[in-house]
Amino acid sequence: MTSTEANTADLLALSTPASPPMKNRKYSPIILEEQERNTFDVKKIAAKRLKKCCSCTPTKAKDFFVDFFPAIRWFPKYKWKEWILGDIMSGLIVGILLVPQSIAYSLLAGQEPIYGLYTSFFACIIYFLMGTSKHISVGIFGVLCLMIGQVVDRELQFAGFDIYDDSNSTGQAEMFNQSAGACGRSCFAIRVGSTLTFMAGVYQVAMGIFQVGFISVYLSDSLLSGFATGASFTILTSQVKYLLGISIPRAHGPGSLVQTWVHIFKNIHTTNICDLVTSLVCLLILVPLKEINECYKSKLKAPIPGELLVVVFATLVSHYGHLNAKFNSTIAGNIPTGFMAPTSPDWSLIPRVAADALPIAIIGFAITVSLSEMFAKKHGYTVRANQEMFAIGTCNIIPAFFHCFTTSAALAKTLVKESTGCRTQFSSIVTALVLLLVLLVIAPLFYSLQKCVLGVITIVNLRGALRKFLELPKMWKVSKVDTVIWFVTMLSSALISTELGLLIGVSFSVICVIARTQMPRATMLGHLEGTEIYEDLGRYKNLQNLSGVKIFRFEAPLYYANKESFKASLYKQVGVNPTLVIMAKKKAERKLIREMKQKVTVNACASMKIEATVQLSKQEFEFHTVIIDFSVIQFLDTAGIATVKEVYKDYKQIGIQILLSNCNALVIDSLRNGGYFENDSIHTLVFYSVHDAVMFASNVQQKNGDWEGSNLC
């Protein structure tokens, strides 16, 4: 027994001065008068709401515009002296961290480095205008990049491009030329990515319009954590080819992780030693720096920008050491400055990527809302989940016209942003200015940067998700079901595929919820002497069984899926199955009639059945009343109502009364509408507490003269 349980047991063991014996008490029923219910005219309410939604006044239009762009409301009230320093500091640091990560995650999404910088730049500006969270950092997220990259590679292969080609090729595939004109591999990849992003944004905005944000409640913390960890294995696997400098195709479909490792071992003899050595050196530098930032984050005014230092150092070594020319090491290549002219998504690709965009949209929204609410609660303000859906959707729709791919909130950068003094989303503007400087001036300097360095940056940033394994013992202790959900989602996301892994995780979570209601706890309650407390006999000491009364508790809603479990548990715990008793009575009745026929004349046969029934009806049980505690039963459906009526009828036939206690208003309404109170008064069937029901049962037995003289309290 834990200390908490021991304390609870001690509390239950406390006794108050003994109350008078129950047989000497006079029962007074508790009756509550229900309030009159207002009738609702559905047509009038619908017309009123429709009129309110469709009407447009200058004030309403202004409020709508301000609500849609929250920055208009809070930015004029910005406290420059108090907040500006923290916002500038956090914006600069996040911007410095975001530059190498944007370039690295571009490879994960199957895109050129410049497109990752575009994505982060536009996301910062749009979320500044539309977001309601003061702290989250919106930009590139590894799991979404992985999902995008899988779709991009699939479409590249379908269009006829070389799946082994990871270079900045501007060549054309013969098959693709027929349908898309002069567009190379890189061009087509960003077309697919931006079209997929556009569709994800459309889904997110549509969810905001129809207010279906409740979908995110089915993505529990354990499910999202397991999904992220499983996807991290796939991300790590996809980056190994860059660390080794080998050329392999990206596998698709179920089992892609295993297929990729098969390709890696088949081609491991072609490992580029220069890329391998560079990867090991970068790992030896980045991992300790990350650990230092983690261990001394309370003492460091700002985290050490390890990624940026490694990128600068590796670029200089690669450039002056001519690693690409001497060792054929793969490099980032030309990164243009400025912005490309906006183009619309490829509408012809929408039928092929529409289904892929849905899980991306749901994951992006769920991550953003969960992080927003977490930091809002921590810092004492509120966020609007529906507006967050509009914000993240717009962060995908508009940038899709500017060669960008899908974005969402990212935990690692949000934590950095918060810890470095961020007060508002003005820090996002500072981050955008850092990215703008890189886009306009610095980007070409990364020409000689090796791709293996970008792969190392991506892998090192997976530490947080992979560290979840260390939390499993604690998670198992807190909730075994959540731990199993975590494992199922993680394994399915890693070994099958990310999209199917998410679907399997959600389905398994729903099954677990259903299973809990189908097989709930059912207990018998005992009485703590001298009090009105009734608790689980199997859990607490010093509880007493009441003479003549059984108290049963069923800890789940009663509906069609668990009605049989309810009856089986009730019969088992009480010790009497009325159906079997009735069948046994009928069988004994027939046997008794046959025996009496042999002993009496034909004229007496007419009264045999009545006499036999009277003899058998005198069977007595150890108890006269069963009280069902409804305190944990939230609702009943039609099957649940029929089950309660059946139990009441069956026990009544064998002389045992059924009383209900602690029913909520919804349950009482369901029973009333289901005809449970047709033959008897509600005040003799339903009681507001277990103790009230016990007192009623004892009083009835006293009046019937069956009181055995034993104290029940």
C-alpha cells in the first residue's frame, strides 16, 4: 500500500461518536422539488443565431478584423521599455538557431536549402499578425518535414525523376517534360511541397470555420509523444545516407524504415570517408554543446549556438580544403539571394496529394495548439484554439505561393524563445529580420557546406524525442494504458509508416477507452461505523457489511457495449443470479406438481400449481435489498435503461428490492423517459445518497416485521 492509500485508509478508519441504532431511527424521506424547465423554440433560436451571424455592422466588422489579426489589439499597447530587450534577445537567438536548422530540415523535406529559409521567414511574419500565443516559435518542424519528404519523393518517382539523384539538378525527365514543360527536379519538388502545404492550410482553415478543433482531443499527450519518437527513428534513418555520403533511394510505404536500412547496408561499401569523418567530428562537437546548454541553462544568459558554429566552421573547412573537388563530398551548392517570383500551387497535383495533406494538417494544428495552451497556462494568459487554427492555416496557405512548405510550432525553439526573455510575438519579427539578412546577403556563403553536416544537425535535434525512453518507467507507474498507447504508436510510426502510425495510434487509443468502459471495476461497498460513509470493501479496512442490504457500485457509463458486463458483475458480487433462481423455481414447481399428482385425486389437481408456487415462494436469502450506487454512471442509453428495468423486474420476482442512489439528473431523466417509474413512485426507487437508501430499506423491513434486531450502524 502506498503512502497516499495508507493516509486514505487512516482517514476512513477514523470514527465519530456512535449514532443511535438504525432500528430506533425514524426515516424521513428527502424530496427535492424540480425547477420548471424553459421550453426552447428551435426555429426561433436558429433564426436568431443565423441573423446574428449574417448581420454586418461597422462595429461587428471591426471586431471581426481585430480578432482575426490580434496584433492590431496588443501591439499599440506594447510596453517598449519593459519588453523590447527580452524580445530582441530571444528573436536574435532563435533566428541564429533557425538558420542552420532551416537549411538542414530542407533536406528532410526533399527541398533545396533556400526553401527552408523562405518557409521560416514567412511563418514568423504571419504568426506575428495572427497568433494568440506570446511565446511559441512557428517554423519548420521535423516530423512534418519527414511527411512532406515522403510525398515529394513519391511524386518525383512518379514523374520519372531519378530517385538516386540528390544533387541540385536542373535537368529534365522525359516523362515530366510531357506534362510540365521546362521544370527540373528541384522545381518539381517544391511544386509538390507547396501544393501539399496549400492543401494542409486549406484543411486547417476549414477546421477553423466549422470549429472542428475537437479533433485534437483524440491526440493525447502519450499518443503525440509516441508518434514523435517513432517518426524520429524514421528521420534518423533518412539522414544516415548523408552522414555516410552514399546514394540510396528513399523507401516508401509500409516498412520503409527497414527497407532503408537494407539499402544502407547494401551500399555501405561506397561510404565517402570524408563525409563520415566530418559527421563524426560534428557529432563530437554538437552533442557536448547541447548537453552544456541543457545542464547550465539556468546559468547561461543565452544558449551556445552550436549549430551555427559548426556550420560556419564546416563551411570554411570545406571551402578552403576543396573537399568537394578532392573527395567528391556532397555540398549544399548554390543558394540564391533574394526572393523568387510567387507562383500558384500546381492544381493538377491536388488530387494526388489531398489525402496526404490531411494528417499533416491535423498534426500541425495539434502540436501548435497543445504548445500554445501549455505556455499560456504557465504564464497566466489565454489562447483561442480556433484562432490558432486560422493562424497556422494561413501560415501554410499564403507561403505556399512563395515556394514554402508546411510549418507548425516547434517545442525546442519555443523553449529557447521562452528561456531567453521573450515577452510577445514581436520577437518573431526580429527572427524574421535575421532570416531576411541571410536571404539577401549571407545565403551564398553556404555554397561549400557539406550535406553531412546538415544531417548531423537534424539527428542531434532528435535527442529530445529519443529521450522519452528514459521516462517510460515513470509513465508505466503513472498509467500502464498510456504507456501501451505510447509503445503501439511509436512502433507503428517507425516500422509501418508515419501516416498509418498516427491512424493506428488514434484507433488504439479509442479502443482503449471503449475497453475501459466495457470492462470497468465493479465493487461492493461497506459501511464505516458511526458515519454516513460507504466505500469499497476490497480496498479499505474497518468497513462492515450491512445485514440484509448489499451495496453495488459500477464504475462506468451503462450502455449497449457493457450491459452484459454490468449484469454479470452485479450477479457475481451480490451472489444471487435472479434468472437462475427463477428457472430453478419453475423446474422445482413442475417436479413438485408431478409428485403431488401421484398422491392426490384428480379434483385437487386444479389447486396443485397454486399450492406449489406458495411453497417455493418462501425461499429466503441473506439480504432483502440491493442498492446500486450510480455515482460513477454518467449516462444511460436505451440498452442501459432496459438493463436496469430487467434487473429490477428479475430481483422483484424473487422478493428482493432494487434501489438506486446518487443518480445524476441526466440518468433520472433517462429512467423517467424509459418508463422505469411507471408502477412505483420515484421516491421509493431513487435516493440522493447511499445512506438515504439504506435508511429507507431498513425502515421498510421494520414495517414488514422482518427486522432481525441487528445494528446496521
